[in-house]
Amino acid sequence: MDRGALGERRLVVAANRGPVSFHSDPSGEPIVTRGLGGLVTVLTEVLRAHDGTWIAAALGDEESRLAEQDRSVEVELDGDTYRVRYVSVAADMYDKYYNIVANPILWFIQHYLWDLGRHPDISPNERDAWENGYVPVQRLFAEAIADEAGAGGAAGTAAGSGALVMLHDYHLYGVAPLVRAALPGAFVQQFVHIPWAQSDAWLVLPKDMRDAIFEGLLGNDIVAFHTPHYARNFLQGCVDLLDLPVDPARLTVTVGDREVWVRAYPVSIDPRALRKAAGAQRVAAEEAALLARRREFLLVRVDRLDLSKNIIRGFLAFDRFLDLHPEFRERITFLALLQPSREDVEEYVTYRERVMRTVEQINTKHGNTDWMPIDVRIQDNFPQTLAAYRHYDALMVNAIFDGMNLVAKEGPILNTQDGVLILSENTGAFEELGAFALGVNPFDIEQQAEAIHEALTMGAQERRTRNEAIRAVVDVNSVERWVSAQFADIAEKLDAASR
Ligand code: G6P
């Protein structure tokens, strides 16, 4: 990083979720764990490279209490200290913003999950959620950011104007123009961690809403995605929906007298930290439990319980595999580790029920008193995940669409069996790892069934070669590199502006 250009800037990162979750153990003692999802890991890495403050919505009682202080507070986890400013959002407003607009509306558009003959309706309820949920939350975040970035000088003064603001994800599409208005000299970047859908998918939204989303993102100096494909979709959307001039070669959009850069930085994991975490005592205990039940073959999947992850088709493929290859009966378990997610959203509740029904049907069809073909566990248990990563023979990542998918990177780093990665062509990770994985079309159940068979019968040498290649890619393209590439572009754009 060019510290000359950036070192003095006050860094503020913002995401809906903060770095930690506060809970209490069964005896009521408070415990702090890492926030769910890969976003927390990668933002931690950003803050390691450049000290700063993290702005997040206050999600529970403890966070609401911290939000009342109207300033940043220090929270500690596993030796990392975070400075966090919690934004207090009234429960009803948060519900409209998170459970109606962000999920499912935006999430479903961006992962092509809407079943357009039936859903969604943009009725007064959705309009109300936009106006009285999503839009005001953008303002609350922008105010907190301006306040933090301007601390040590009023917002808009030299200190505030020299800020570097890094916004994250689809919860905050309207924040950048508000921050720019409050801190005219701030540099604002936004990272979209999920796919960017092609233009027609956005036509689900009324024009004023979709324009606000595009214009909101164009309030940034740089808009970042995980892959060049999503960056191109965004540029094309600017042409199709806003009729703006874009330069596809330089990856820029011109908005009035400003030039917005659109860039791709494939996010990754920190292999060293993951290996260290896998050495913990709790992981060893989970491994012992897993090995005690292990059949000859172990197929694993690890996902949030989300429609985009394509969990049901993965089970149907396993069902088909058992039909086609009865010689594997009783010799294999499909261990599905699913973390509960967005349980106040109706679509997720229904999906969970469908997932469980499918598992029951397949287990009844193929299983017996001694053998349960699919072992599904709906819980958030990271040590168990790390144990499963170590021992799979095949790892299924068959997402319908996925911004990156870090499971595809984490699994091979820890796996000790030279297990095979089955990877959906529609994940961001496929652009980096597809050549060494068994690529699958996530809708093609027959192909996924064949991929399971191919994975389990592949020769040892080929499995080793593929795994070594994946590990080499992940070790080199680490999250550290993801961070430094972004800081390098920010420095370059600042430099270009000052010339
Ligand atoms: C994805 C999104 C993140 C989100 C995470 C977990 O990875 O890109 O922004 O935090 O899912 O979802 P949740 O709704 O639980 O925050």
C-alpha cells in the first residue's frame, strides 16, 4: 500500500453485520463469538492492513446497549481488538430493511431466485419496506460514518474529508451519495460480495427503486465485485438501465464530471489462520466423533441454509447416485452441515421445511436401521466444519449462483484425503478453481450424480494433482492479496485525481 496517499486517511468500514456476535451460554454467562459468514474474516484482514472503525447495525440487546453510546467502542475476540460503532435501528425499521428489502428482494434478484410467474409482488407492503426501512437505514449508516470519519474535526473539515470509507454489500446500496454529501473529500469504495445480476433481472423493481440502487452505487469512487463477469454485468446495467457512458476496456462509468471505476478482486481466505484454527482442541474432539461414525466414503457440504446454495438438488443428485450405483449403499454418508440463516424470512422457513422433507424421503428410500445415508445437522458449529473439511472424500459446492463461495477454498486447504471438489459453474470460485474441480451445472441432477461417482472412483494420483493445484491457487491468491490490490487501486485513483 502507498502509505503516502492512504496512510493518513481515517478508515471507516461499514457492513450490516459487526465482527462479533454476543450470546449467553446455558448458565447465562455472556460469550462472544465471531460473526457469521466470510465477510467478517475478510474485513478483519482489511483492518489489519489499515487501522480503522467498523460501523454495523446493532443486532441484539448487547449491541443495542453499545449503540446507545453514540460512539465507537472496543470489542475483543481471539486476540483481535475491533473498534466498532453500532448503529441503532428500530426493530420495525430493521425488519423492513433486512427481512423484506435486503432479503429476500435484493438477494433473490442478484441470485436469480425469483419465480417470476408467482413472485415477487411489489405491493404497498414492499414499497413501505423500501421507504420506511431500507432508505432510512441508509441515512442512519451515513450519519454514523460521517460522524466517525469526521471525528477529530467536524464532518466536512480536513479530517472528515480525508476519510477512506469502505462500504460492504447489498444492505448499503444507498449510503455512498449521502457520505459524499457529508464528506466531500472522502474516498468511498463499495464491495458487492454477491453476484451482480444481468440487467433484465433488475426490471423486477420499479424504476425509481432500481435507479436509486444503481445511482447509490455510482456515488462511490470504486465499485468492486469478486469477478470480472459481475463487473461487466454492472457496467452493462449502467448502459441498459441508466443510459450512462461506460468504457468497457478501462472498466469505468462516467457520471457527470466524475469517473467511477468498476473493478474485480476475487476474495479469498487466510490459509495460515485456517490451519491454526483447525489445530484447536475442540476440532480434535469433533474429529474423533466424526471418525467413530465414518463409513468408507464421506461426502460433505457446508452452507448457510439458503436457497442460493441449492441444497435440495444436491440431495436429489445423491439419491440418483445411489440408484445408479447401489454398490455404494451402506458405504457412504452425505454429511450436510447447514447453518441456520434468515429465519424470519418466509421463503427461508419454507425452504428449510422442504430440505428436511427431502432428506426424510431419501433416507427412508435408501436407508435402513443401521445406515442413514444423509446426516443433516442444522447448527452453527465451526469446529465441526473444520473436522469435516479434514476428512471428506468429496466436497459438494453446487450453488445456483454464489458471489465467491469460500467453502470451496477452505475445504481443500484442510483436507487430508485428497478429496475431490465438486463445484458449480455459477460460483465466483469457479473462475479460479474450476480447472481443478469437477465442474457441474447446478440444475443438472444427473451430472451431479455422475460427479459424485467420478469423485469417489478417481485415482489417487489425479486427486492429489488436483488438490495440490487448488491449494497453490488459494495459498497465492490469499485474502492479504485481496486487500492489497484494493488499497493499490485506491492509491492509484487518488493519485490520478491529484495530478
Ligand atoms: C453473505 C452476504 C453477507 C452476509 C452473509 C450472512 O455472505 O454477502 O453480507 O453477512 O451472507 O448472511 P446474514 O444475512 O446472516 O448476515
